[in-house]
Amino acid sequence: MIPFTGNPLDRASEKRTDAEWIAAKRRDPSSFILPMWRLQPFIIGPEKAQPPVELGLLKPGLCDSLAAPDAACVFLGLEGDNAMFALDISAARSPSDEGPLAGLGHFRDARAAGATLPMKDAAIMGEAKAMIDWHNRHGFCANCGARSALMDGGWRRVCPECKTEHFPRTDPVVIMLAVNGDACLVGRNARFPGNFYSALAGFMEPGESIEEAVQRELMEEVACKVGKVHYHSTQPWPFPSSLMIGCIAE
């Protein structure tokens, strides 16, 4: 099983442009809200619980008072008939200690939570984190600099001045294991704990195939020349918004 995969939600992309439907679901008592505070998901249970019990999915309205008037609220999808949203409450000073969320749970670093939450919860959290992060980074139009507006349940931003549309992006990254017979090539960062090693990875460049990116990255990082490249699998990586493309290189 690969962390951040297995998202159970139906993204219902055909509903995103229906502003009335989105607004009604946002108020519907059967819907759920995942509060995100400074990119940290809300977790039910005590702060030191290992592993975290579950995502803090709340009823609509419970944490609205903690969000700024222009805070991002993103429609994540449907689980059955129940809609799920992520709400950015980063404007709140200490939401888990005071106000409507006090005593209900805590906020935890997204990377740490993703490693210990149940698979489906980690996948939902990853979608929420990536989308809220995108809104935080793209509040202004890249074309003219004016503040853009959230549309389509959080899946599009539109500039009111020049009408440019902006959509969430995913950056492709190759992560590869170079092999030679029974041996494989791994590396380590100076910040890694002892005896911790990783496959090598790097961002793909414009006009580059997956195979070419694998070959280039291995040559750049460790001067290792490889030939055949085999695709293995992919992993969403919401830090901030990458798709890890796993490969084996010979």
C-alpha cells in the first residue's frame, strides 16, 4: 500500500461549476468539514496519541467563525451522498486551545499525520493539504498581479481584472532505483538519521520524457549512466503538490 493513495471520495468534478449546489452542500448537515490550520489537518484525539485516531471531520458551521471572510473552502468530493470540504482557518490564533474546537482534538503536521493515519484518511488529508496550499500560494493573478477569486468549489481561480483563469497544478517528479544485478543504488541526505537511505529523485523538466528524466537525474546526482527504464507506480505527494513517478533503471 502506498501512502496518500486510495482516496475513497468521488471528486464529482461535474458538480464544481454549480455554485448553488456547492453552497447547499456547504450548509447541509450531512456534509463534513476538515479544518486546516497553517496547512496542518485537524485530528480527533489527544495530541500525543500514536497513531492519530482519525481525521477531525466536523459538521458545517462548527468552525466557520475561525475562518477569515476570504478563506479558501475547497470541495473535496463525495462519500456516498455526503460532501466533504477543506476549510482554511489559518487566521485563527490558537484554534485547538480556544473557541469551538477546544477540547475536540489538535492540529498535527501534515507529513507526520500522513504517515500514521489510516490510508483513506491520509489520502483525503493529502488532497486537502495540496489544495489549501495552492490557494495560499496563488492568491494573486500571475498575469497582472490583481487578487484573484476562488471559483468552482475551489478548483479554479479567476482574475477579475484581466479574466485570466488559474488551475491547480501537479508537478511530476521521477523517483528511481538504479539496479545492477542484485545491487541497487541509494543515497542519503546529510539531514537523514543514521542508517536511513532513499531512492534518488528529481523534478522532470519541460520537454522531457519519464525515461529521459530518470537518466538525466541519475547522471546529474551520482554520475550513474543507465539504459532501460521501467515504470513501477505513482504516489501523490502533497508537499506541496507533486506526483512521484516510481521507476526501476538498469
